[in-house]
Amino acid sequence: MVVVPLLQPENESKAERRTCGAECTNWARIAAGGSLLVGGVLLLTGRHRAGLAVAATGTTLALLDQQEVLRAWWDALPIYIEDALHLLDRVQASVEEVSAQSERLHRALSR
């Protein structure tokens, strides 16, 4: 399982976070973390449907809380897709080259 750190929203200053007491508890983060934890426990105990539903709820809450991060990932996604396509093109060219060399070797050995 991959753990991704959730970043603090950029519009909150450090001073605001430090002076903030119990009255500004971020309940969305607490609910998201709790839902993800309970979903993981349910999945581990074999209650797959309930675990998936609770984990999906936690994921949705985390995404709602981290909209800036999600927007940055969404904006970067086309670059990653383009890089993956270039990599696949290079792999395909390599496989075709190996296939052609294999065919030539097979013809040379069958004579």
C-alpha cells in the first residue's frame, strides 16, 4: 500500500495553523483518515464490500480536502501520459527489432 502525504492548503499560513486551537480542528481530515483506517481494517478482516465502501468514502473526503493537490496532479497528468506513450513506443521498437533479429537468426540457422 502506498502512503501519500497530504499537504497543507497553501492559503493557510503557518501562523494561523500555530495559533489555531481546538476550535479550528480540520474535521474533514480526521473523517477521511478515520474512514481510510476503518476501511483498511474491514478489508483485512474479510468484509470486502463494506471495506471498499468505507475506503471509497474516506478517499472522497481526502480528495475534497486536498483540492489544490488534486488540481495540480490533474494538470500534470497529460505530461505523464505523454512520457508513458513515448516509453511504450521505444519498447515497441525494441521488441520489433528483437523479433526481426530473431527471424534473421532463425533463417540463417535453418539453412
